[in-house]
Amino acid sequence: MNLAIRIKLSLMMFLEFFIWGSWFVTLGTFLGKNLQASGSESAAVFSTQSFGAIVAPFIIGLIADRYFNAEKILGVLHLIGAILMSQMYYANDFTSFYPYVFGYMIIFMPTLALVNSVSFNQMKTAEKEFSAIRIWGTIGWIVAGLCISFLFHWDSVAGVSKGLLRNTFAMAGFTSLFLGIFSFSLPQTPPSLFEGEKVKFSDLLGLEALKLLKNTNFLIFFISSILICIPLAFYYQNANLFLSEVGMQNPTGKMTIGQVSEVLFLLLLPLFFSKFGFKKTILFGMIAWIIRYALFAYANTNDLTFMLIIGIALHGICYDFFFVSGQIYTNSKAGEQYKSAAQGLITLATYGFGMLIGFWLAGLASDAFKISDNQHDWAKIWILASGISAAVTILFFLSFKQSKENSKEDLDDSLSKNNQN
């Protein structure tokens, strides 16, 4: 891959995740403080991500893989996204906001796969080249958060009260417009299917991988993956609003500590996996969820601010040690024929159905423990999330049987494929 293409792909990845990080992190605070949305209404908005994840395989499988170049579809989707973002900027209540965010997430979630497709098409050895490109996505997410908190101060107490969080949609919209135009200059990525070749419905949803559920260990992992997405949804939906309500300064910028942590623990993951095996590694991740939410429940912004920072920093262990480890495990169990189908099935189950349940429950909890228009009983909300995490941890610990199959060889064979998901 020459330098010019590497720069283009890195910029594409940076912009893709800068857009997402520009508005999604502060969405809960915007809904609660600016649109006065209830918990159930906020849950409905966040659930659009799950609907987007469910629809994404159809858009990729039925359109990108058959008819048009991936980079052209990427460009069109982001241009439409810019228009929808402008409408979200002008929306003044939940009723007018929801249709646009629903439409936006339906078209945005497929772009996550498209940027990967464009990247992989230019690589001879993806296991060596992709991580250097993908890391710019994480950097983009971090930069977006830093801009919101430390450059524009949109998430400050004064900024939120003045409605400045609305500007996050403008920032995401202009960036989406730029990426939409820029996408047409990306390297050509033609349809992956040969002429006359058909896409099967079962392939789109990864249903061919359902036979893996006959394996008891994989079934337990599959169920646990869906259940652990419930407390994950609590974090996505409530964390920024929680930090704002308890008075943390620059909450969005400080939440980028979680992304820095992701990078660090991703580098440490091979060591843990090879030393402890899959079961213990994933248990470390689950226990981190329990600890994180317990820290949130009892922390404050006075003498216990450090507990909030530690809770944010645990995101690397929470995410990498469960979800990335799970992708590696799935890859090793699926076999060459069903690897793509298995990853698709796990993604559909977690980001689709699992988080859909999680957002719904988080919304109910927000309504149930709302004290006033500007305050929630966060201790009870986070204890609930911690308790769910503990229940899933116990289920997994008692049911999953460690075996010799989860060895260093599995990691060496599968880790390179993980970057593709």
C-alpha cells in the first residue's frame, strides 16, 4: 500500500469515528436537558443504533456486495447523513427529533462495515496493516470528545443550560458532508460478488452459524453476550448525563479516557488470553463491569472524583476483555466456512437485540429513579446495572467449562481476523 492510499484510508477512518463521537456521547445529556425527554423516550432514541445494526447486513449484502462500489455507497450515505444531521440540529422536541435520528442510524451503521471493506480491499496482509489504519478511528472519537469539552465547552454547565450541545449535530453534519464528498476520491472497491452469484437471506443474518449453538460452551457465551449488553447500554445511554448531573467538569473530554484505555488493553489482551485462557480473560472483563458501576454508584465530584475517573478508565477492560475476546473465541470456534457468518450472528445478537433490551431497561430505570427534572437517583441506577453484570458473571462462571481448545494457538490464528469486525 503506497503512502497516498494509506493517508486517505487513515483520514477516512478518522472522519468516520469523529462523526460518531461528535454527537453520540453527549446524546443522553442533550435529550434529557435540552429536549426534556423521558427515560423511555431516550431509550427509544438510543435503540435506533440497534435497529441500524439489524438493518446493516441487508444494506451491505443486498446493495454493496452486489451492485455498487463500496466507496460510492459510503459517500452517498454520508451525504444523506449530513442532511439528516441538519434536521436533528433544528429539532426542538422529541417528536420532531426521533424520525431523523432513526433515519440517520439506519444509514450510519452500514458505513462502519463499508469503511472496513474499502480498507481491506487495499491490503495484502490485513493482519499487519489494518490496525495502523483502524487506530485513527479511535483517535477521531477521542478528538471529537476533546473538542466538545476543551475547545468549545459545549458540555459545560453553562453550555448545556444555553443549549450549546445542539452544536454537536452541526459539527457531525459538516464532517459528514466532507466525508461524503471525500469518499468519492477513495480507492475503488467494486462489488465482492461475482455476476450471477446470489446473496442468501441466511448469509445476511449469519444464520448458517446457528449450528455452533449446539456446542454448550458457545451457547453459554452467546447468551452471556446478549445479557452483558444490557449493562453496556446503561453506560452508553446514561454515562454522559450522569457525569453532567453530578457536576463533573468537561465530562465528554474526560470520557475519552475510556478510548485511550481501549487501546492500551487491546495491546495487553494477547498476554492475558495466552496466560489465562478465554474463560478467565472474559471473567476479568465481566468483573470490571461490576466494579465500574459500583464505583459510579458511590462516587461524587468532591473527595471521590477519582472513583469516577477509574470507572471511566475501566472501559478498556470492560470492552476489550469481553467483546474483543469474544470475537476471537467466535473466530476460533466457527471454522473457516462459518467465520463471517458467526461474527455476523454475534454482532446481530449483541448490538442488535442485546442492546435493544438494554436501552429499553435503562430507560425504565431512568424514569423509575428520576427525582426531579434535573436529577436522578444515580446510585440506584448504577447498582441495578452492577447487579445485572454480577448475575451474568455468575451465570458464565458456573456454566462455561474451560477447555484446552482456548489456547495461545487459537489466539495466534484468530487475533488477526479480529480487526475485521
